[in-house]
Amino acid sequence: MKIPVVRNVLEVNDRIADQNREIFDRNQLFVINLMSSPGAGKTSLLEKTIERLKDRIRIGVIEGDIQCSFDAERIAKKGVQAIQINTDGACHLDGNMIREAMSQLDLSALDLLVVENVGNLVCPAEFKVGEDMKIMLLSVTEGDDKPLKYPLMFKESRVLIINKIDLLPYVDCSIDNIRKAVSQLNRDMIIFELSCRTGEGLEAWTSWLEEQVANRKRSK
Amino acid sequence: MKIPVVRNVLEVNDRIADQNREIFDRNQLFVINLMSSPGAGKTSLLEKTIERLKDRIRIGVIEGDIQCSFDAERIAKKGVQAIQINTDGACHLDGNMIREAMSQLDLSALDLLVVENVGNLVCPAEFKVGEDMKIMLLSVTEGDDKPLKYPLMFKESRVLIINKIDLLPYVDCSIDNIRKAVSQLNRDMIIFELSCRTGEGLEAWTSWLEEQVANRKRSK
């Protein structure tokens, strides 16, 4: 007799994430899981991205925070569907939380769903939520040693957005060093350099994202 | 018959932390648990603090990182005892890790022990390691909404060090807003504003720290 063994929390989570993914696929949704340290600029990036794309693609956002709903309020002001998850202490989102949140969104009315994770460079990288890809932000103010100190996040993410490049003259951070370290961890990582504050570099990012959403539609 | 129940991980951790604390107290050590987001400047603050105080007080450092030993190497270069803990994926230090690390330090030869936690604004706040107090850093580049988004960290810490104030002209962050939010969470929090890069504000912090170490010696 073979006894089924639930090996660990991550395995259970993966199963729920796969179920979420099936539902997303059925709705032809492109889904990204956006991760970074606290204050690297995830919500600001989303605001700027929505401003540029919302007339051409239909965007929904699930916001993850320990508590409060400031971020979902910021996003809702931009005129898109937004849901806030409060993790009540947990340092990452998991498949189950997304399953709850997505049931409150009209998925058939969306092309792109962004899950903004809790600000944390560690655990979010371990938990799938059903996304097509993980995308991470790194602010130049965090320093260029982060890829080697938080390698899993850089290995698991398909895209790295280096934010706050307007601050480069005032901080000890080399984009070259970040790129070198990333090439050791994840050779195919796509890298964008931008500033949500000045707008520099945003066009390349939003064009790329729009193309991903279009490809996803075509592939179904 | 009363069955002993281990209620949760945190309870077990608290017990180990209390045992660590007894050993620290026996050695008349002042112990701080230093916490922040990745890249807020914990190691830079320690370098500057050690430079200013190492001729007057004996300092040891336990560095916590997911992997690598860059930070312990930076600290050891300053001529003090340094131990690196690699958590191998865990997003915070706990009492057990510190118990292991402290056994490799000559505690009787120290006045001040600094535990530099993993860069994370969430879980480190929940896990005692045996410290006298938790001290947190917040960089102005992270924005002024962090107290309300990561309240436990601000509630559990005795001291808040606001770092990178040299960048205030270039970011959307109000020290007033931080102070207002903190006053709602932790009225007695001691706040220092400084820049590790320019040196502004460091004197107030290191004087205060030196006084805490002296008080601890006197109290035994």
C-alpha cells in the first residue's frame, strides 16, 4: 500500500498555484508576480505602467501587504480593478491567498494581472502563486551586492527592473556590478534600467510588457 | 495528568533566546539586534560605529545573511571579532542560530555585541535572539509609508535610525511623516537621523550607544 505523503508546505502551495494558473490560462490572462525589498518602488512602477497601458490593455492588480490598503487605494485611483490582500504577519503571498483574491476579480475582463508581493527579497521567491513569470525590482539605493546576497530571488525572476537610476550620482552603486553578478546567477535575465520618478527608461519596459500580453493572447 | 504542549515555534525560540540572554548578562554584554530592509545600510552603520568606538569599547558582531560572508569580511577589516551566520534560505535569525554563533566568540572580551539580522522588515521582528534591544534602520529612499506598512518592526524596536538623509533632496520622503506615523505605533521610540555616507548625525548615535554600554556595566 502506498501512503500519500505531503512532503512540505511548498509542494502543497505549488499544487494550488498550478490550479490558479489553469484558471488564468482559461481566461487568456498574462500574470506577473512582482517582488522587491520594501520601498524599491513596486507600487510606483505599477502606477506609471497603468498610466501608459490602460487604454490599450485591461489591467488588474492584487496588492499584498502585511496590513493596510494604501497600495490598493493608490492603484484603484488609476482606474483599474484592485484587490488588497492583508497577510496579517506573513512575509509573502502564497497560492491560497491568490485563489481567494482572484475570485473577487472579473478575470474575463482582464488581459494582464499583476500580483504585487509583500516587500521582501527572501520568501516570496519560494512561493509560486500561479504566475507566468516572476519580475523583480531592485533600487540602486539598495547597493550592487544584492544579487549575491539574495540569489534565489534573482534566479527565480525572469526580469530584473533596476529602479531609481536618477539617484545613481548620489549612491555607491554600480549597474555594471549588478549586471556582472546577475550574469552568474541567471544568464538569460532580461534587465530594464529606469526611473519611475523621471520617467527615463519606462518606455522600453512598457513596450516589452505590452508585447508579452499580446503574445499570450496569440498563443491561445 | 498535565501534558506539556509546545505551543509554537515562537515560544520555543523565546526560551532559547532567554538562555542566550542569561549568558550575555553573565558577561556584562550589551547586545543589540539590528534590523532593516535589504540595503538600508546596516553594515555601513556598523563600519562607521566601529571606527568611532573601537578604541573605547570592545565590539563583536554576528552577521546574518542567507548566504555568503561579505558582510563579516567588511566588519573583520575594521579589527573587531566577527562571525558570519548563513541561514541557507531562512529570512531571519533565531535564538538557536545565535546560540551556535556566540559559542565561537570570546564573550568575556566584549562590551558590545551587535547581531546584524537578515535584511527583511517582517519576520526578524518576531524572533528574539537574546538581545537587550532591537534597533532598526530605515533609509529615506524606502519612503515614509513604511511604519504603517510594517508596524510590528516599529513596535518591537526601541530605536529607529533614519539613514541616508543626504538623499532627502532627491526622494519623495518626509521625515515629519515618518515621525508622525512612528508616534502612533511606538511613542517612546528613540529616533536618530543620520547619513553613513556624509557622517552627519553619527556623533549623536555613537554617543548614545556608548552611554548604553556604560550603563549596562554599571548595572551589574
